[in-house]
Amino acid sequence: MPDSSEASLPAFRRLSYSVGHFLNDLCASMWFTYLLVFYHSVLGFENTYAGVLLLVGQIADGVCTPLIGYESDKTPGCGSYGKRKTWHLVGTISVLLSFPFIFNQCLGCNLDTPQWVSLTYFTPFIVIFQFGWAATQISHLSLIPELVTCEHEKVELTAYRYAFTVIANITVYAVAWLMFHFQTQEGDDPAITENLGLVDIPVFKGLSLTVVGIGALFSLLFHLGTREKGARPRQEEEGSSPGECQPLLNKTTVAPPTSLLQWKHWLRQPSFYQVAVLYMSTRLIVNLSQTYISMYLTYTLLLPKKYIATIPLVMFLSGFASSFIMKPLSKLIGKCQSGAFVYGAMSFTDKVANGLGVMIIQTLHPCRTMVCCPGCVWYYHYIMVIVTGGVGVLAALSLCTILIWPIKIVRYLPEVAGLLGSDREDSESSEQPSVD
């Protein structure tokens, strides 16, 4: 039975953990909402080139995520700092150094520079950013079962984390609206106030720098206020007084039911793939909607460019209320028993599917050379309705399979040498009769 002191996390530490993903959330909001807008409508890239940049980023994220998840489970970390916080720090530094270059003009480039040259210039920054984003995401998620053991505390941390995700999106759109608003005050030329173009490069540059600055402050708060259990001295973990020590046999008999499954065990779980498809499809709905909402507002509804900030802002303000129901909802379905590999594998399906989806949409775009031709007016309408609706049907079908064949995790007993009398294969299922 866990110590009651371990089940309670101080309010400041809950807050410091909750803001540890704030930089990632800020950058992700700007990445999905404004990447295609910036490269296609502002810099004038062809549709396929803009899609290639997003695809490269998603593939880099998808590849890095499971690898970092596996390595963060295995590596000890930097000294006494803790393995999760070490990976989080590496990821944060990578994001801070690379993200401002993504939403800026190519250094040394001009209007005569071939687009493939600019494509080559931006690719390394995107890869570094996605590596850092994946490292931060996986390490932050994997900290939950290491910070707290009580299910109630895990649910609270998840709810607070989601609340700050919504706040991050609101922050990005609010700052973007302010920047577009100040820009329109400087002149009455419709080419500046209504349409997107090269004149908007300073807006997106300033927005990216603001995002990085705010995110850096919250990341600092996370590292100062969050203490990883793995980084504590050994005598502190085991208890300083002899009365707190438990018999060795009791520990070993309690540990197996709550031990984390290894990655090879997860790959043998049918429910692992059920959840992967469901997670991928639901995330695809959100990401595609967020990616193409700006295009839809600009080229289908023909709204002024300031609405690419105000409409998403209204959407996320209305969705902020959902963060308050996360805690009671997660009490029913939010139990966390997995390590970094599971988070990495689920995120892999999400990132790659989103990148491929955007690339297919960009390749099928009716306007090859123009920013927008008459055909793109209805094209973005079809994307927002038919494509996202079709993915929604896939998500519903995936959910039906889970309702028909409920999720069931087969437990595998770890090897306990010397106590059970013989070495036991770690692939032995807990459903088999146990040896007392």
C-alpha cells in the first residue's frame, strides 16, 4: 500500500508540472495553424513545397517520438537531475534555438531565390524543432506516473496539463490578433490590411519570438519547481527511518501488478492497435481542422486576414470549458499505467498520419502556381467538411471495435531471481497460475 504522503503533491509542484508543456503547446498551435499560411500565402511557396515542409516535420516528429520514448525509459539521465527532466531540458533548448528560424524569411534569400533552395534552408530547423518537441512531450507525459502514485493525483495532473494546452492556444491567437490589429492601424491600403503577403513577415516573426519568450519562462518554472522522484537520493526514496522500510518479500509481491510493460509486450497487445487507430483518427480531425481553418477563412469565405486569429481564438475560448470536465471524465477512463514507449508509439501514428494527410491534400490542390485560383474556393470547403467528416467516421468505427472487443491488457511478470527459485522468462503472462 503506497504511503499517503506520496499520494499528495503540493499545489506549487502541481502548477510547475502543468506548465512544463506550455512551450510545446504554444509552438504546436502556431505550427499547425500558420505553417501553410506562412509558407504559401506569405512567402509564396507552391502548395506542394509548403506541404513537403509540414510532412518533413511530422515524419521527423513521428520517428523521433518512439525512439526518444524508448531511450528515455532506458537512459539514467544527467547525474542526479533525473532522466525525464534531462530529456525535457534537451528538448526545450532545441525548440528555443530552432523555432524562430521557421517563421522568418530565409537569410540571404530574395525574390529571385529558387524555392528549392529555401526548402533546403528551412528543413534542418524543422527537424531540430521536431526533435526537441518530441523530447519535451514524451518526457513530460512520462513524468506523471513517476511524480504521483495515486490515481486521483494522476487525473488532476492530466486535467491541469490540458487546461494549459487550451490556454496556450488562446495565447497564440490573442497575440496574433493584436499584431494584425496594430498592423492595420498603420495604413488603410487593402493590400496591407486585407490580404496576406510579404508584408506580413514581421508579424509572423514577432509572433514566433513572443511564443518562444513566453514558453521559455514557463519552462524555467517547470524545471525549478518539478522534482523527479528518480532524482532523489536513494535513502530518501527508501525512507530515512527503519520503521518506514518494508520487508523485501512484500515489495516484490506488490510490485508486479503495477510494473510497466516492456515495449515488446505492448506490441503483442491487440488493444494497443485499437487505441492507436482511435487516437490517430481523433487527432487527425483536430489537426486537419486547425491546419486548414486559416485557408478556409481566407480563400473560401474571403475574410480579411485578421480573422485567421479571431475565429480560432473564439473556437478555443468556447472549448476552454471542456478542461473543467477532464478531471471527472478521466476518473472513469484516464488511468495511466504505461511508460514513454506507449506515448511515443501513439504519437507516431498521429504525426505521420497528419503529415501524409496534409501532403496528399496539397498535392491534389487545383492551383499549381497561383496562391489561389477559382478552384481553391470550394477545395478548402470540401476539406473542412468531407475530409474531416470522413476521418470522424473512421474514429467512430474504431470506437465501435473497442465497445465490441473491450480493452484488455495481458500482464507479464518480470523476472525475480533468487525469490522464486528459478529464472522466469519476462514474457510469462500474469494470467497463468502464479507461484506463491
